[in-house]
Amino acid sequence: MNQVEKVGLAMSEFVVGDIVVLTAGSMRMAVEAVDGDQIACLWCHEGLIGRDSFSKVLLKKWEHREEDR
């Protein structure tokens, strides 16, 4: 499996509760619902709750990376 296939597979596996970001960069968002290619997301910014839906090709799962010490 090449890198493009791996990315495509990972993008198709969004489930409710996943933490995602826009591929172009954004704050972390929680997946609220999955409807085909549309992913409904929820986030909080400065005490305000935001909601919107994005095409799954615009999102990637957020990965926690521990700082090197």
C-alpha cells in the first residue's frame, strides 16, 4: 500500500469522537457526526461553541506528539 492509499484509508475512517484538524491547519475539532463524505465537527474557541460540516478530504486526524526532552 503506497502513501496515497494509506492517507485515503485513514480519511475514510472518521468516527464520532475523533479529534481532527483541517489539512490546511486549524484548531482541534471533535467529530460530531459522519454522513457519507460530510463530517460534522464541533469546537470551542474563547468560550464560544462552533459547529460546521466539512468534506472528509479537508480533514485529517489530529495526532498527539510528545515533546522531545
